[in-house]
Amino acid sequence: MVHERVNGSLSPCAIRLITLHYSRLAGLGAVAPHDLRRTHAKLAREGGASLEIISASLGHSSVLTTQRYLGTCDTADAGSYFDLGIDNVKGE
């Protein structure tokens, strides 16, 4: 698999193609990079991470942005963003 690079980094298009390729190989269907980003934020919050930690991990300049981001996630249909086939996230 050859991927386009921009200034030595993978291009956004290449990242999308890699994510799509491996999500399909894993039997998850079409997963976009942003789906993984939202899942990370939601699972971190459910796991007790502070908004400040989540904000830093997402590269947000303001915790208010993270609050809006998670608010969108919290009201989204779980199947559309978060159903990545992970049954036992918290080790229960």
C-alpha cells in the first residue's frame, strides 16, 4: 500500500484510506478517522478522564470546545459513531 505524503507526513486522504482499509479488514465496516477520534473522547470521558485531559489529547485550545464535542457525541446515535465491536471496554 503506497500512500501520499505531505511534508513527510501522511496526507489526510491517505489516513482515511488506511483507516477504512483496516476497519474493513477487522470486520467493522466503514470507519472514518473522525469516528475513532469521537470514540476516544467518549470512552475517555466514560472512563473518568477530565475534560482538560480529553481536551489536550484532542488538541482543542479550549475545554469549551471539548464540552461541545462531547455533547454532540452524547446525543449521537451510538451505532453511528461508537459501535466498534468493543464489548468489554472497562474490563468488567
